Amino acid sequence: MGKPSRYYLGRVTKWGEMTQALLVQAISDPPRIISRQSRFTFVSVRKIQTESGVEALYGELAKYKPDAEVRVVNEEAHSADSESVPYMLRASANFVYVPSLSGIAYRHVAGEIHFKSFSNLFERLIGESVYSVLAGVQIHPISDLRSFVTKLGGMDVINAISAKVEPPNPLFGSLWKSLFDYVKKRNLDQLAISETSSGGLVTRLPLVAGVIDPEGVIPRAAIEEFTAGDESISDAAVLMAADGYGVASVRGFSHGRKVEFSSSEDQKNFLLDNDGSPERLADETVRRLSKINDERDLQY
């Protein structure tokens, strides 16, 4: 069966004139880009109908060499000669994009296509597509919320919070609905926040760490307590980023030493055996994205 592969979960946010239809076209009819003397493009792209009835788009990010050479054995001459192999495939990282959930799962290929490089390459391919004039996309990690907020809950003092978020439409999370309403009222595509305090910020983020259960579920009563009264826009932005709609960092002290935690450090991921079909990857991706939406009370 072979060693299982690790897949990472992220959100795909669109900017500019990018639409869902244009994004699907850009993936299906991609350009070619060069990075570190290798070429990259999307191959084997096709639509999949999952068991749950959700539509997904399967593809592979291919890394290849247009002028590669390999050594072959010449039996008659008892020698090893070089032979040209045009467009030799070096590696491929398969992925599944789920438009209705704005989610993506992509494979980490050790030594060839690192999961952090995947996001940059994906964004470049979409950005350089003929379908992306004045438009583009970004992939943000979906954080393991329990791991992330547990770190925040262990901090003695929080001195700085910074976040940059792109709120989804129409999906929203109960923990950050106030921020969602704010950016909607202001007609914002993006919001950047930076707060600092030498004496320590007043924040309710540690409250989330105290109520989230081992499965990563936040009880309804805890959500209502967190959102009751005056809500902090910066706290909401951190949680929105953790759900994959931006990036956030929190700085301060823990046990007397300086620390900084980022929402991108604890990215949700899963293992799947390499014999799995595209359909199986799509089913697993939809299942996990839907589970995250339920755990975090993300709704339409």
C-alpha cells in the first residue's frame, strides 16, 4: 500500500474580479510558470461528484523539467549514456478544491513540493492565467483551533495582536459574526488590524482556550458567553484567521519568556494512503471541511 501521504487543509479566498467560474477555468486551463529551474502547471484536472453530493475539482500540481536527461545503459557498448527526456515529470502534488466550502486539501511531497510552497505556486498559476486579469486568489491555512487557542490560553500577558482578514461571503462564524457584520457594513474586501500595549491588552481570547473540548468543538453556551457584551474586533479577527480567512499573530510572554504564535503554525492536516483514488480524496476532503464548519459553528 505504501506510506500514507499528508494533506493540508486551507481556504481559497478570491480577490479583484475573480469569480468561482473563472477560478475553475483557470485551474482547468492553466499557464506554465518557472520556479527554481523547474516548471509547474496543473494536470489531470477533472470534476468529481462526492458521495455527499458536493461538487469538487480534482487536479495535480506537476513539477517537471523541459530538458531533462537520464542515464541509460547501452548493453552492446557496456556503457552508461545520457538520453534526453523532454518534459520529464519530477513530482506531482494532488489536490481537491471544493468551491461550495471555499476549501482545498493539498498533498505535501517531501523534498519536491513542500506544503508551504504549494500555496505560493497555486496562487502564481492562477494569477498568471488568462482568466485572472485584475484578479487572483490566496490560500490561507485552516488552523487546528484547539492547539492554537491553547497556546494563547497559556500566555501570561498579550502585548500585541495583528491580523489581516478577508471575510467570506456568505459564510460566517458565530465567534466572529460581529466583525463579519462590521466589514459588510463598511463594504470592505480586507481588514488589517494592529494593536500593541506594553502593559498588556485586554482580550477575551484565553476564554476560548478554556472552553474548547478535546475534539475542537466550542459549546454553544461558550459561544454565547464569548460574544456577549462588548466584543473586540481584534479578537474576532484572530479567530476569523484561524478559520482560514486570513492570517494573525499574537505576541506576549509565557512563563516569563517572549513568545509569538501565528494562526498559520497549526494547520489542519490528515493522512491518506497513496492508493486512494481522486474520489476518495474528494470524499475525505469534504467530510473534514464539513466537520470543521460544524465544530466552529460556521453557517450561511
